[in-house]
Amino acid sequence: MLNTKLVTWTLGIWASITFVVCVIYGLVTPQSLHMSGLLEQLLPAFKWLTWWGFLLGLVESFLYGAYAGLVFCPIYNFLYRRFNAK
């Protein structure tokens, strides 16, 4: 059984760290290799290289990760109880 609170926070923080890594990658690589286009498509209202856009992207990334944990854990726990009954 998975702890929903723990997995939700873990995935939220992981998604936030991944967002920061993508932004750093975009800053150190040439324009042709940027993740900016993908980030602007995936994160509503995100604008590349603005403080507001960075903070909004960070929050949105955390919320996407938290959402994944909130959806994944109950499904996993349900299936675990259903198929792992001994």
C-alpha cells in the first residue's frame, strides 16, 4: 500500500525540480535545443525567461506532479487490495 500524502508530495517536488533542470538546460544550450517551446505548450500562461513565468511554471509543475500522486495512489491501492488478497 502506498501513502497518498507521501507520494503526492514526492511527485510534486520531483516535477518542480525537473522544471528547474529544464530551465537551466535552456539557459546553457543553444536556442535550437531549448525546452521553451514545450514548456510554453504544457504550462498555461508560462512565458520563457520572465520571473513571473518561472514562478508560475514552478507552481504549475508542482501541481501537475501532485495531481499525478493524488490520482495514482488510490488506483494503485485499490488494485493492490483487489489482486494481492491472500
